[in-house]
Amino acid sequence: MEKRQINREDLLAEKSKLSEELKKLNQEDLRLQEEYIKVLEEIDLILQQMQQESV
């Protein structure tokens, strides 16, 4: 069985590609965190309104 030879350029290209994917994932993660925070804040507001209405 012949081993596939991996050269430095291939490794650098793969590293670059993976770094870009990681950046995109981190940006998506931040975007989702912001969305969740907004939803939680909206729920808090609704709960406050419900509590005020019941008083």
C-alpha cells in the first residue's frame, strides 16, 4: 500500500481553509448568542408585563 505524500503547500492550504471555516463558525456563534439574548430579554419584558397586570 502506497502512502500518499503530503507536501507543505497542501498542509498550508488546508490550514488556511480550516482557519476561514473557524472564523465563519465563530461569527455565526456570536450572531446566535445575540439572537438568544434578544429573545431572553423579550421574554423578561413579557413576564414583567404579566406580573404588573396581575397586581
